[in-house]
Amino acid sequence: MTKDELLELMDDFMLNGWDIPHFCVEVFNDEIDDYEYIVNPASSLSYKRKYYDKAYDDDLRLKANNNIHIKDAYPLSVIRRKL
């Protein structure tokens, strides 16, 4: 995935909503060889889009730490149970 693809997907999600309340970004850290999953509510996606556009390069590597990069992103429906 490239930054253009990520931003286009986010734009499409914000415009069309898809009736899905969350957006997930898979971030990989080379230093620990593992993924982190960031789940954002649809309501904050405009802010997060600006952040990803500014903080990541065209290959979706974090400018402040090249070991961190976005691998994938997708709408996500989360079912939350109360414990």
C-alpha cells in the first residue's frame, strides 16, 4: 500500500461511510518484528488523514522512525462486550 492508496481509501470511507464505525491501520515495526493495530472511530478520520499525510512518506514509512511503516488499512466493525 502506498500513501496515495491509503489517503484515497480514507477519503472514500469518509465520503461514503459504508455503515462501518471504525477504520483500522496495520502498522509494522521492524525493530520488534510485529504488528500494531490502530483502530480509529470514523468521527476522527479527518484528523488522522492529515496526520498520516504529514507524518509518513510515500511508501508509508514514518518519517520520524523509518522502522515503522503502515502495511494495510481497512474499515472495521467492532463488536464490544461489557465485562
